[in-house]
Amino acid sequence: MSFPLIAVFVAVLACLVVGRTAGTAVRRLRPMQAVRLLTAASLAVSLATGIALTAIAVAVIASLGSVAAEGHWSAAVIRAEVPVPAWLGAGAAVMVAVLLVRAAIRTVSIVLSLVRAEKLCRSLRTGNGPMVVLGDGSADAFTIAGLHGCVVIGQRLLDELDADERRVLTAHELSHLTRRHHLYVHIADIAAAANPLLRNVSAAVRLGVERWADEDAAAGMGDRRVTGRALARVALLRSALARSSSGRGPTDLAARIPVLGVGALQVASRVQALLEPAPARRNGRVATAVVLSILVLLVGIASLAHIREAIESAAPYLHHFRQR
């Protein structure tokens, strides 16, 4: 088996491992560690897969007689040094093109959404602070991404909460804003678009940033159980008030822009996590996983470098044969 094929196998295996263990990482690691690890790992293995597939496609293209003649190297030497079936190279080329288009479309979509989000934030923010309280009858609470971003909370929801519940709500949403959680979500989304094997990672990162914000709120409150109960009540109130709300306003735009909200995802499991002791730091395991992800990426890069070396070594052979 040639080195580029080995690189593809390693990258695909890494993608499968990252995808299948993403949920476990969010449950067992500290949310901040899990989110950062999954984001970095998904980006690394996704790039590694794309680079290794590109190496296979380049190897087959370089072994074509017409291409070799144009490039002044020996196609026979390329085929001997990098034995890759033509059908596999064609499949790799098509796959790379499709994945690049998917990633590009997702990236453009995110950029456009962020532009809309920034415009909305500018229209909502009347002062210098990041908090926006809406008195239009809305009963929602979420953080809008953007260059600066803002936290949007409905006055109707705030009126139903006690002091501790308000603190938990605002601390959670401000955590999303100050920690730039949207960036992690967007990177994971782009990695998943570029490699469908990582789609579980995207969902896990979304849950992870909510857990991260929960932990930040709990640290600010100094009591995990109080935070958990407040989170449950906020989610229930938000749902009940939203069903009875007939007002329309900026919150309706949340469907068209990137937002993160306290009660939007797996509230029950998040409350349960807050009722248990905080996860222990696992710096050693996280560091090992990061190093392995980097090694997978380096293997992918090395496969492309291997193709380049094969092409360079094939040129002297063709020159030698022409002289003879």
C-alpha cells in the first residue's frame, strides 16, 4: 500500500474516532476542555482527510501520459513510486471537489449570518452595554453572534424570575458572548461540512458550549444546585411564555442568525450535570488527544509532500531517457 493510501486510511480512522467519541468527551471532560479539544481535533482530522485525498488525486493525474509530457517527467516512474489505481484517483478528485464545495457553501452561509447578526445587534443596542432587554412582549433569551454581539432578554421573562434566576440567566448568556462560543460552533460546523464523518462533533460542540456557559454561571453563583434549579425554571418559563406570546419582534430573526440560548438544548441533561460534582480536569488526556490530532494532520501533509518528491524524482529519469 502506498503512503498516500495509508494517510487516507489514518485520517478516515481518526475522523471516525473523533465523531464517535464526541458525545463522551462532552459528558466526561470539563465543558471548556471538551469544546476546545473537539474543535481543534475536528479541524485537524478534516484537513488531514482532504489533504490525503488530494495527494491521491494528484498522484493519479501526474501519472497520466499527457500530463507527464506537459510537465516533463516520467509517468512510468510516478506509477512505480506511487501505485494508485486510476479509478481511486478519480474518485478522490471528485470527493475533494464535493467536500470543498460543501465547506465553501457552509462558510459563506456563516459569514452572511454573522453580517445579519451584527446589523441586528447594532439596531438593538442603544447604549455601550452588551445587554438588551426587550419590552415587546417577547419571552426569549439568547446571545447573538457578530463582531461585538449582544445578549437579548425579553422583559416578560425577566419579570417572572427571582434574583438568583436572573443572575443565572444573565451569567449564562454573557458567558456565550465573552467566551466567543459561536466561533467554536462555526468551526465545528465547517469541519463537519468538509467531512460528514464529523457531523456528531458539530452537535456535541453545540451542547458543549451550553454546558460551558452553565458551568460559568455556576461558578459565578457559587452553588451548582441553585444554578441547576434556576436553569430548569428558566427553561420551563421560557417555553410556557413563548407559547402564549403573540408579539413579533427582533426575536423572530433568531431563526435567520446564529444564536445561543440558555433553554435551547438538552436542558434536562444539563441540569443533571449541574446537580453532580464538576468534572475533573483531564489535562493529560486532552494533551494526548491534541498531539494525536496534530500527528494525523502531519501524516496528511507528508502524503502530499511524498507526491511532490515522486514527481521531482521522475523528471531526471525522463531527461535521461531522452538523452539516450
